[in-house]
Amino acid sequence: MNVHTESLAKALYGLPVRIEEVDFEAKGYHACLLPESCDLLPELARKFYEQEYFIGFVTACHTEPAIQVLYQFARHDVNHRIMVRCPADKDNSVPTISSIFSGADWHERETRDFFGLTFKDHPNMAPFILDESDRDLKPLLKNGKMLKSVDEIFPGEVCHD
């Protein structure tokens, strides 16, 4: 494990999170964190904040059995990028991290526009890109024929349901 991933693992000790180191050249990040539940997202975000990470982006990937929410965090002072991935709840919701990382505000709103996810306790889930009249459009959701499993999209990574 590289020194920065090891340091982060120490900061996250005791949390039910699996850390998988990956090939940066192939993936564009150094490690993938797979929390046992998306309910851990605010606590993880606080740990990232304390470790001086910034949020790179929030997005999603429509897979079977659930939409995967993807967060990327990085540091300014060292080349270290972390991907956090977890399945949305059955009601397509996850907790917001916008109270910890204010930059997550528009990322979460954009993800809601495109995938229909709800970010619980977000202070302003108004549409960000789409018009209010397109609230139910969800342009990045796949139809049944095009939908792939989590294992097909993220081979070798463990998925917690």
C-alpha cells in the first residue's frame, strides 16, 4: 500500500470500509473505498476533510442491482486520488456531504438531474442543469437491455448491498 493510502487507512481505522489499491495509470485514482453502507458517506467526508482532501467530483453509474454513487477526492500537496463507491438505497437516495464539502452542492444537484438520485438533507435539491419541467427526465438512466451488472462495470471490486 502506498504511503498516502496507508495514512488514509489509519485515519479511517474502525470504520466498516474496504480499501482496495488500484493501478493509477489504468484507473486514474490510487485506491477505491467501498463503504459497507452509503450512510457512512458524511463520516467518510469528514475524515477526508480532516486529512486535507478536496472533492473532485460526484457522479453515478446506473448498474444492476442499484445505481452506484461515485465520489472522487484528491489532495493538493501530493498526487493522491481516492474513489469512493457505494450503491444508492432502494429509494435511490444517499446522504449529502454538502455540509462538509460545499463544492459537493452542485455535483449532487447535477447527479440528481441526470440519474434521479436524492441526496438526503441537501439544503437545495433544485434542478441544476435541467429545467424544473424536466425533473423526471433522468437522461443518464439506461433501459433494461443496456443495463450492466456492478461486476461488469467494476470487475474485481466488492459490492456491498
